[in-house]
Amino acid sequence: MVAATHTTSEGWSSRWAFVLAAVGAAVGLGNVWRFPTLAGENGGGAFVLFYIGCVVLIGLPLVLSEILIGRAGRSDAVGSVRNVAAESGRSGGWATLGWVEVVAAFLILSFYSVVAGWVIYYAGVMGRDFFGTLFAGAPFAGALQGETTETIQQRMGDLFTNIPLLLAMHTVFMGITFAVVARGVHDGIEKAATYLMPAFFVLLIAITIYGAFLGNFAEAVAFLFTPDFSKLTAPAMNTALGQALFSMSLGSAALMTYGAYVSRETKLAPTAGMIAFADTGVAIIAGLMIFPIVFAVGLDPAAGPTLVFQSLPAAFQQMPAGSLVGFLFFVLIFFAALTSSISLLEAPTSWGINERGWSRPKSAFIFSFSAFVIGIACLLSLSVWSDIRLLGFWSIFAETNIFDTIDGFTGKVMLPVAALLTAIFVGWRADRKLVESETGLEGGLFGLWRFLVCWLAPIAVALILVFGLFPGLLGN
Ligand code: PFF
């Protein structure tokens, strides 16, 4: 038994504020950049189906588990797990779970801000282009007129080697994230979500409709929904699970931290359902927004991480009103990224407040600044530090630079490990009465949820983790 740690006094002003903030945390670069990229690289349909299976059977039960730990523990992720363990008569060592999650959030924030910096840059380029055409009296022109496809594609390579520019964008994004988190749950995080999320949804629907009418929607649907199971290798499954966890912000303290600010009256199960549903819906809609445009101009869906930054601007050049839509597209990604990075920073910030007694601005500054510094290593690894291998001894990271290693290690190792520990903790160790009353589920539904958390989630996560990390075990 251990003593309870500090509990938070902050809270959301309503259930909707929580839903918007949590959906904001979930919907981010993961949905609009990573999901289409991975679906494209891993063959489309089978990956998407497997991904949806992960969401429903593993992700959804874990979303509820994480929020309930937060609300029952009422502290930062480390403190909340420790409090629930104490109340359940279990070892304080379970706080390790909270640690893994907070460290994962902190590491993700470092490279997340770098990618969000690219988004700001592209929003700037497309914005300048759009306003240029607007003032020239041609608001419905294609984007980047007069540039060749090569120069458009070259822009990304140029950006990657332009260290001052990358640094400037990274600084701007981290600075905005800091400014929001430093203002607090109510005045900062909640306000940002209530403005940005509705705007995000309006833009998403508008651009999807644009793509449906002017792009190659049929080919996109076929690509995303026709499964070819031969493409579903063990590493692809590991990637899909890691992506499902990443996308729903699982295993990275965000939901536990936000859960601590939820009032006693809020019913957690339907709220968890809403978060998982909205997140997956947005990922799929983002696929349906991006691929019709990609196919319309005959681009390669498996282009990888450059799909959104290199391929799409080239597509916007050829499409009607491309400069306007291109600009709005990057603004949309920026909004999504910001509400997510806010949650990534809030996780360690709340630890500093509750466990170290720091003021909110001080805590937010310490963590945003340190993540910013690690982010610099990530952005240098795109060019001058590209040969540095952080985990070169490990075969799956033998060829990856600092950026990809931190991305891969958090996504493929830390998040699944945290998800596994969460399932074991909530399913087997936490007091059953406490858990049952927190979920608000009854009878068969509670039984089903418990089965998923106790059995299916841990076994599936463990298998995918082992075979994904050591593909040699399967002989491929
Ligand atoms: N879910 C976010 C996305 O899909 O972009 C990323 C993320 C946010 C991961 C918050 C983890 C987290 F705690």
C-alpha cells in the first residue's frame, strides 16, 4: 500500500468540453498524415480492416480503461495509477505504467512538433499562393502555377536541409502549444478545442466533398476497402496496432490526464465510444479526402511520409481551385495537430504540477522546452545527422535515423507495452467494484468489456508486439 498522491483541482466546464478536448487529442497528424500514409504503404484494404478490428476490440475497451484510471485517480498519469493501485491494495510499483505513458507522450511531442512545423510551412506556402492568385483576380486557380512537378516535389527536400527554417517552424509550433497549456485546462486547453475542432470538422467535410466530386473517388474507395490479405504481414499488423493506439492517444497518458478533469456525473462508457468512433471516422474520411485527389492525378498511393507534403501539393496544382483547397487542407492539418500536441504536453505538465508542485506555466515550459530540444535532434537527423543510429543494434531500427527511431520506438514498443500494462492493471489488479462503478456499465455489457480488457486486449497486444518486433520468429 502506498499513500495517495496529490489530486488535481482543475476540471472541464462540461461533458462536451471534455469530449471535444479528447477528440481533439485523438484526431491529429495520426489521422490525416500517418493513417493515409500507412494504409497506402501497406496495401490499403486489408490494413484498414485489421486497423478497424484493433480499434473496436482493443482500442475502444482501452480508451474507457485509461479515462477511468484518470477519473478514479484524479491526478497526473503517474499519480492516478498510483492512487488507483493504493485504493485497490496493490503495489505502488504500478506507477511504472504511468511513467511509461508520460515518457511516451513527451517523446512523441518532440517529433510531432517537427512534423507540425512542416505543416505550418506548407500552410504558409499555399496561403501565400492563394492570396497571390486572389489579388491577381484568379481565386480559383490551381496551386503553385508556373512551378514544375519537380520543383514542387523538390520543395520538401529543400525544406529538410533548410535547418533555420525547420527550426523556426518547430519553435512556432511548440511555442503555441506551450502558450495554450500554460493557460490551464479551462482557459487554455478547453478553449482551443472548442474553437479548433468545429472548424476542423467543417474543413474536413468540405474538402472531402470537393475530392468526391472532382477527384477519383471510386478508385480511392476500392483502394481503401478491397482487402488483399497477402499484404497483411506480421510487421504490417504491428504497424496497424501501433497506429490504432497512437491515433486514439492510447498508451501515452493523454486520456488518463484528461480523464482526471472529468466530473463524477459524466458517464464514461458512451464518452469513450464517442472518442473512438470520431477518431476512426476521421481517419477513414481523411483517407477518402486524400486518395481521390492522389488518384485523380495518377500519383502513387504508397509514396510514404511524403504523400501529404509532396504528392498532394502537386495534385493541387492540377485541380480546380487547388490553391484555395491546398491552403485550407494544411490549415486543417494544423488545427488537428495543435489540439493533439496540447494533450501531449499536458501529460508531463500535469505530472510536474501534481508531483513536483511546480506552477503550471513553469511545468509547461520545462517540458515543452526539453521536448523542443529533442525535436531539434529529430530535425537535424533529416539532413546532417542522418547517419546517427540511436538503436542501431536492434534490427528493426538498424537503418533508421533519430526521427524514425523515436517515432518507431514509441509507436511500436512503448505504446503497445503501455497498452498491455493498462489492460492487465485494469482487468486484473484494480479493484473490481471501483472499476465497475467507474465504467457505469452493467450486466452483459460490463462482462463483454471485462472480457476484452482481461483477455483479448492483452493477448492480442502481446502477440502482435512479439511478432512485430521479432519478425524472424515467423520465419519471414
Ligand atoms: N492521437 C494523435 C494523432 O493521431 O495525431 C497523436 C497523439 C496525441 C498521440 C496524444 C498520443 C497522445 F497522447
